[in-house]
Amino acid sequence: MPTDVFSVLANPVRRRLLEQLREGPRSTGELAGMFELGRPAVSEHLAVLRTAGLVLEERRGRHRIYRLQPARLAEVSEWLHPFEHYWRQRLDALADLLDEETKDDREQHDHL
């Protein structure tokens, strides 16, 4: 089982499970009901998330409750942080270009 956070997050089902757990703890059954996968498949994905330290599992009788463990996501955030500046510059340049285009369109429209 992959324990590298990036490998774990590469799977879209696991990302969706984490998104659901952002809203609060959920049982395996609740989570499985949100997917077109069988409960065993969802349980396998949850086991990978647990092994990677992204979720905590709590047993309540026959039920297993999962909750988000966001500390490991800090690793992803730290890795992505240097790229934020790059994307912010790109988005700012795009906004400037769109503003310029809009201004040109308005000026052309005003001259008609």
C-alpha cells in the first residue's frame, strides 16, 4: 500500500473521500453510499488513507467512523507553496489582459 501522501492523493476516489470527511466524521457505510463502488472497495481506499496518516479510524461497536487527519496534508501544502507565486503571477497577467481587452471593446463600442 502506498504511504507517500502524493501517491495516495493521486487516486480520485481517495480525494473525494477526504473531501467528504472535511464536513465531519462519517461511517464506512455513509461514505460507501456516496460512491458507485462496493463497500469493500471503499474500505480498501479508507485503509490506504489510514495507513498514509490522512484519516483516523474509530471503532464504535460494529461501525467504523473515519475522521480527517489533516496534519499529513501539510506536506502537500508545503510542497505546493512555491508554485502559488507562479500561478498568482499567471492569473494576474491573465486578469490584466482581460481588463485590457474589455477596455478596448468598450472604447470601440463608444466610437460607433
